[in-house]
Amino acid sequence: MSGPPGTGKSMLAHCLPGILPALNEQEALEVASLYSVSNQPVRPYFTTRPFRQPHHTSSGVALVGGGTHPKPGEISLAHHGVLFLDEIPEFSRHVLDVLREPLETGHISISRAAQQVEYPANFQLVSAMNPCPCGYLKQPNKRCADCSEAKALKYQSAVSGPLLDRIDIQIEVPALSKGLLSSREQGESSQQVKMRVEQARAIQMQRQHCTNAQLNQQQLSELCPLSNDLSHLLEDALDKLGLSARAYHRIIKVARTIADLNASAQIEKAHILEALSYRQMERRLQ
């Protein structure tokens, strides 16, 4: 999520666990085991998905795990849950790039001279950032502290291309108008959204016994076929945006998930276009 300060990026991230399905018994035991190994305090709610928010000064070891006697890092403590990186450009680029492998494989291997361990790290990465160092780039009612377009792009490029390629949803969170802030209109509750998420997840489990994110390429082609028109649409879009083959498959997974949320049996053009619209940072950095 990219947007100026105070638009609710961190709040949205903290609300995410409230719409996620509860951990099943096996998942909860895995999470409890990782917390036990790392000497973390007992989590008060056994079936609630973990939410971890390391500070931007955290080291690579703190993030992925390690030490003389290797212990799980933040990515393993976020297993089956959410890892939230606020102000992501402030993290060391080296630290961020160590996330690339576990995001792809769902586990992390830590090797030391006398010991090698492997910890699970199947987490959902969520991050937030300002559009420029001062945060107010192109804001009509705020004066940007001399942040040129080039300076803003340099700030945003702190998130490397290979890592950004693994982030499926990249959205801008604009400042709210005064009318919206004072409005008494009630939006959906987290419980209502959670019901839709659980229904979509149930559809996926019934169809393929795993979530869409866990599908390999062969399963994706068998379970999420695209018509010729949609294939050409997606290929043309990727060519114009300069996206990778990895992005191609990830966009299909997002489109399939949008279709599941809409209880649609097939992936439609609107689902592909919506999934493409979520790659905003890559379009901006071209």
C-alpha cells in the first residue's frame, strides 16, 4: 500500500487478521511449536492467525532467523499469518531481499557450521510506504519537501524489482476527503467480509484441496484455464507493462480468487482486468 501519511495504511494492515479464517488444529499446532522453539510468549488466542510487525531497523537474522543456535525469525513467527512491514523503503535493501526465497518456497533454510535447520515460513507479506521521503508527493493541500519525481522514484525503488515481482497486490491509498471523515455512513464490518473470505476459501478447498496461492503451474493450467481472448489480453498487458512470467501466473491466481469471491465458475475479463489493476507500482516504475 502506497499513500501519504495518515490515510489508514497501517490501520488496514492491522485489520487484516480480523477477516482471515481461523487456524485449523494442525496450523495452530505448527504456529505454537514455532513460538515455543523461539521462546516467545504464549499466544492468547490459539486459533487466531499471527500478526508480526518488525521495526525497520531489524536485521536479516531477526527477520529470517539464525544465531549460534538457529531460532525462527519473524517470517517463521508469521507462519500461517501476516508479516507487516511498515515504511518498507526504510528497511535495508539487503534485509528485504532475503524475503524473496521464503516468499516463493514457504520455508527458510538456515545453515551454520555445526547445524542446519529448516523452518516453515508460509506467511502473507503486507507492506506500506509513503510515495516519497516526506510523504506528500503531489498532494494538493500539502507542501512536498522538495521531492522531485526522480527523488520519489529512487525512494520507491528501495523495494527491488525481484521482490516487487512477488507482491501480487500493489495499490495506492489516497487521502480521505473531509466529507468522508465526517460521514456517519457505516461500511461493512470485518465479520461480514470474513464470511465472504471463508466462502471463497471453501470453494477453493472443494475444487483443489488448497488455496489458489499454493497452486503450481500445472495445476493452474488445469484448474484455471483462460479463453484465447483472455490469454491474448493478458499477454499483451504483460508485454506493455514489462512484467515477468512469474507475474503472469500470479495475476491468474489473483483473478481466480476474485472470481471465487464473486462465486463465478470461470475467470472472466473483468477479473483479469481487476487483477492487472493491482500492479500499480510496477507500472509507475517502468
